[in-house]
Amino acid sequence: MIEIDAGGESCLCDFTFDFYWQHQGSRLDPEGVVSGATTWRGLVEALRRGEGVMIRGDVGGRLGSSLGVDLASFGGTGAPIEATGTIVVDGDVGPRMGISMLRGSIYVSGSVGMPAGNVLEVESDLTGYRRYLSITEVLERGGLVLDPNRIDGGELVLEDGLLRETLAARSGSGRRLRVEGDAGMSAGILMRSGSIEIKGDAGRNAGVLMKGGRIVIAGKADDFTAAEMRGGEIFVAGDAGGFICAKMTGGAVYAQKGKPIPPARDRPVRGEEVALVSKALGVSSFSAMTYRRFGV
């Protein structure tokens, strides 16, 4: 196990190196030294090999971003790294822990800042530490989920009221996630199958890079809904936001209103789409006829 002392650094154990492909090292140098013990890349490579990382002290935001993903942006397959190791933090953790996380475990002795990432607390096997897995992994494999959250048949229900981002990232389990409240940004990012039902509002980029499945939002969505969407369906009871369907190549968004970016366009729902909207959003057929379909 690698051991380091932290002083509030952000992006520790971040498999994207703070989205290195966007900044080419101007924000974070993967070869830079962390705590005099190893490099940013050294932490990630250790986790990829299934080793553990022990962090003493408080940690900043974005801990374990894309943890357990063989990222295509670095020449990988985009699939989970099944043997991903464990992060243990003896201290507090900042917001957005586990953004787009797929595999591995994170143990934290202190507090976790909000919003969180794609993480869910499960029963811990390490005394004095809380354990977190990715929501995507729990959907696929189950787990000892803590109250008030629960697994009901094949459905994972989140009732703790915590705001999370990148919900069900890359999910292909075919199972359903229900959120009794609001969701943060990028719900359903790169989702391939299954469904997410959000009983409140959703943040920006809902369904970004979505490949399949369904997202149902009972409230409204922020801007950039369905950005780079490739397949699937998104239903929004209210306003889908501005700049929606940017670089969209497939799929559809159904909402009362929204402002698409060309070549995406909108039209009234028609034929079987009326029944589709009525069933998905629980509205009457008459109300469903007031909705519009956005797509290319």
C-alpha cells in the first residue's frame, strides 16, 4: 500500500488527471510529485494494479474521479478495471468524490463534501471508516446498502436526499435507479441500458454521451441536456433547458419546452409518442399532447 500525507490537494487518485486530454498538463502534471512520496500517475497506476492507497489528512475535491475506468481517452477500452484497488482516507474529503467512478472502494474516516459523485455508502468492513462503492457497481452486483437507501428487487432507491453527480455513469446493467429528490450534473453519462427516475430536478448535462436506456425527470433540467447523446430516451416533465441536444447523433428528448442547438430540432409529439410520454411521466394523454420531441 502506498502511503501519503495530504494537505487538501484536489484530484488525488483521479484517473483522468483532471481531464488531461483537455489541458495537456497545464492544470495537473501526472509526473508531478505528491507529498514527496510518489507522483499523481503513481497513485493511479497503483490502483490500476489492485494496490491500496492510504491518505493521511484532509483531501480536496474530485478524489477518485473515474476510479476503476480503463479510459478510452488514454487508449483504453472504456470498460471497468475489475481489480481496481482501494483508497483509504484518514481525514475529510471535499466535494465530487467518485465522479464517474466504476470500480474500487473508498474508505473515509471523516466527512464527505457535497455534491458527491457516483458513490453510495455501503456496510463497512473497516472499523472507524465509512465505505463507498460506485452506484453503477451496486446496480450491477448489489451490496449491503445502508438505510434509508435500499435495493427493492432489481431497483436501487436513493432516499437519503444527498445531491450526487454523474449518477449511474456508464451503467449497462439494465436495472433501474430511482432518486427521491434532485440530481446533480451529468446524470446518466455514458449510460448504455437501464433507467434513472429522478423525482426532482436534474443539473446540466443530463444524458451527456448517453448510448441507451431511459432517464425520466419529474421536474426540470438545467442546460445542455442530451449533449452528444447517441441513443436512448430522456423525458422531462418541465423545461429541458437551453442548448439541448448539442452534437447529438441519436436518441430523443421529450419535454414541454427546451431550446435545441441545430441541426437538432423540435416538433409536436405524434402517434405512439403520446402514449409513450403519458406512461413515462404519468400524465394524461391530453397533457402528453402538449409535449415536444427534440432530436436530429
